[in-house]
Amino acid sequence: MVLVEPPTAYLRVAGRAAVERARDFKLLVQRLNGQGIRKFCLDLTECRIMDSTFSGVLAALASELGPVAEGAGTRFVLVNPNERVRDLLDNLGVLPLVTVLEGTSPEGPTTGAEELARGSESRAETTECCLDAHRFLMALSPQNIPKFRDLTRVLEAERSAAEKG
């Protein structure tokens, strides 16, 4: 669910924040950023699980977009991530790039939100998004290299095979 009230976008993530939606999330944030949105509030109250691809996309966007303004905090605020999601973000080194609010009511208006339609993407686009996310996580923390080395090799081989044939 997405609600835009400039300069903030409120996004509610329910269920799984996973590879299937990572590219849609990335494209949405990039589009909204281009439209002048400066802060992204992600309500994770109903998000059961987040995978490494979605985490990597979130981390890359947070790094790429930088802070709201000098000394004004991060561009991404994560509201009520469950323990599993928070632990994943902490273990991957993503937490320093975002602000986490716990035990609070989700920020922002509760009416007027629209559901984000799932975009159509090819297998090649999904592979590229997944590869970029994991490469970013590996660059973010040396501890992530052994976690994702084999996966990135498989994704690179899949991408090369797709380009050839």
C-alpha cells in the first residue's frame, strides 16, 4: 500500500518483503524520489519476513539516496519491524542506513492509500535485481561475502546464459 503526502511517502508492507516485490519497490522509490519525495516511511507491522534481496534493495536505495538533509536523519524509516526482520537487517549491516521506530503506531495517514500493482518483469530483470542487491550487501559488509558469494556466482552465470541465448 502506498500513500504519498509530499515530502513523505508512506508504504505499508504486509506479508513477505521478498524478491518477487523487490524490483517493484525499487522502481517505486526511484520514481517518487524523482518526483521530490524526500522521506520513505515503511510500516512493517504486518511484514512477516524480509528476504536478502529486498534487504539489499532497501540498503542500496538508502545508500544511493543518502540522508534527508545534512544532520536530518535517514530517508527510510522502518516502523515496527518484527524481531526476525530486525535481526536480518542487523546481521546484513543494513540498520545503520535506516531509522527504526518500534512500539509505535504507524506514521502517516490511514486513508487514501493505494495498493501497488505488481509490475511485469522478465526473469532477466528479476535476476539482475537480485544480483545487484546481493552485490551491494557484499560491498556493504565483508561478513556478507561468504553468505552470498555462491548465490552471486549462480546469478551471474544465469545472466550470462540468458545474454548468449
